[in-house]
Amino acid sequence: MPIIVNLDVMLARRKMSLSTLAGTVNITLANLSILKSGKAKAVRFSTLAAICQALECQPGDLLEHRPDPTDLAPAVNE
């Protein structure tokens, strides 16, 4: 997937555990783990805002777009 979640990087920079963040933003540890691992298919803006507030960061600090070269292949005309 071309969207990379850098939650682990921000947690390390803030010296905060995933458990502490879960308690602070009132999100289950399981859901945060899914987000951290990059397996989440979506994230609500309200969740993203709560995480950003707790970690004192911007959404761009947590999310990164890294295009997959195979997604950029030109279309074949028939």
C-alpha cells in the first residue's frame, strides 16, 4: 500500500508507549496496533486528530505517501 503509517516513529520521538496513547485518546490498543502495523484500511479524521493532539504533531508526521512503481505503469490502449 502506498500510504505508510509512521506512528511508531512518533511514539519513539515522544517517548510514549502504545498503551499510554491508547488510554490518552480512548482508542483500543488493538485498533492502534492495526494502525501502527499499517494494516488499517481507513482512519477517521476524529481519530487522527486525537492522535495528533496527544503526540503534538501534524497528520503529515504520521502518514506518508510512497507510490508503488507498479501502480504508475502506463495504461495499455487496445
